[in-house]
Amino acid sequence: MELLTHDFYYDLPEELIAQTPVEPRDHSRLLVYSRAENKVTHAHFYDLPSFLKKGDLLVINNTKVIPARIFAHMEGKETTFEILLLRRKDYTRWECIMRPARKAKKGSVLKVSDELSAEVEDVGDYGVRTVKFTFDGVFEDILDRVGNMPLPPYIHEKLADKTRYNTVYSKTDGSAAAPTAGLHFTPELMQRVKDVGADFCEVLLHIGLGTFRPVKAEKVTEHEMHSEYYELSPEAAEKINAAKREGRRVIAVGTTAVRVLESTASEDGTVRAQTGETKIFIYPPYKFRCVDALITNFHLPESTLVMLVSALIGREKTLELYNLAVKERYRFFSFGDSCFFE
């Protein structure tokens, strides 16, 4: 039977969409589902070490969100344009999403500030534009002054602390969204994870258009993923392959880590060090090669991320657990609570 996008729908009351992050970071709730025991446990994220085993390898995405949302005007026009930076193409050019897109035609020149302006060079689908920036000075410094953190559209509260939309281990600038599964970690909790004999391994995936693009196709197989840049270093590959050889669990912290691991994995589960672009789309009945378990947040209905979770634990079980989380009043999406599917 062919899967339809609506097969991944669940009903979510709007008041369960988290508008602000929990403080401290690791005090979010944690729903743990053991596939081996078919058992659900309700805990908190600071309890995570008690669910880990000696030798577990947690794979984290060290991408760093930049203040990628900027606003601009055309000379003599009242319209305010929102520009969301997705991917840097070279020193001055970026791939962006622009709103209102229909007014951002090729050749349009927009002023962001006295030190930054933008010209639309190319027009794509879904509001995507290639923009050439003109500026004096260092682009990153200017962006830090004029840019805003690119919070998802379902978050209506202003973020008081910019650092809360980055993980404590974020390193490499370039993401248009946070790898939200990692937002729950604190340095102290990471040390406690190591104290139980588990370890961490870093990969990189810059989150782009795929995160913002809904599934509009009726049939799941007709949806096309947007490519995202990733890096898997030789050191990381060595760590991951050692865990696979020794029968230790590889636990992806977030769906972005899953995308890196499964994009680089061979049939035997080993990975190869490489950099590149991935358009991998994971949905049932996908057979995972490398990932053994997943730490992730609760995702939007009918999204590619719910489909990915369904590939790991089954569609019916995913919807059952999501409906349970609604009943138990878990907080959903980017600033919401977490799950550990082991």
C-alpha cells in the first residue's frame, strides 16, 4: 500500500507548541521508548545517563545557527522584505528564501541597512532567490548587527537570549535552523554521559530549506528533499566504525545526525569520511544501516521528520506515542520536550 502524507497526521492542540525554552536546558521532559521491551518511560532530560549503556556513542551535529533572518526595503517602496539566508554560494552570494517572493524579481535591489544591500540575481521555486550582497567590511560582523535568529514560524515569542537557539557544542557557522535535539544538553550533563562510559562524536550538517519546506505532495514518494551540506571527518568515521565493529550502539542526537550517518553508511553499517550534499529522504520501510537509536524532539504532523521517526520505530507506534505525548501534555517542536527511541 502506497503511503500518503496524511498517514503521518496527528492532532496537536496549539497550546502544546512550546514558545520559549525550558530553563535550565536539561529540565525538559524526556519520553523514552524501548523497542526491545515495548515499554514507555516518562522522565526528564537530565535522566538521560540512566538510560545509556557503557560504550554508547552519541553522534551530535556541531552546526551553529547564524542570525540569518534580515529585513530589507526597495528604494521608494513601503513593502518590507524578509530574507532568510539558507546557503552561502561564495563570498557575496547567498541562496535565500524571500517573502513576499512575488515582488522580489530578478534585478530587484533591496537595502538592508546603510552598510548592507542586496540584489536578486536568480529566481527559484518556493520563494528561493539567489542574492548578491554589497557591503563594506566583514559580512559576518554586519550580519551580527542587523540579523535576527531564524526562529520557526510557529514560535511567536521573541527570544530573550540568542544563545538559546544554539547547542552548547555548536561550532561551525552556517545553519538556518538549530539541530533542536541537542538544545537540551548542558556541559555538566555531557560530562555525566561520559561518566557512565558513553562518548560523543561530532558531525556537521548545515540545516537549510528542507527544514522549512512542508510536504505538499499527496503521496510520500513524490516529495523531493532539498540538499544540505554535511561533513564527516576521518576522526568521526573512525569512532563510529569502531562502535559498529564492537557491537556498541550508535545513537543519533537529532534527525540531522541521522541524515549524515545514513548518507555515508555502507550496507554493513560502516561509514566513510567525506563532505558533500545530501538529499536523503527517510520514510518507512527504510532499513537503517548505521543508526541504532535516536534522541529527537516531537515534530510537526505530516513532516519528513515524523516520517523518519516512523521508519525507525514504525508508523503506528510513532502516532501512538505522539498521541500519548499530547495526552500527557508534553511540549512540542523546537523548544519542546524530547524523546529517546532506543
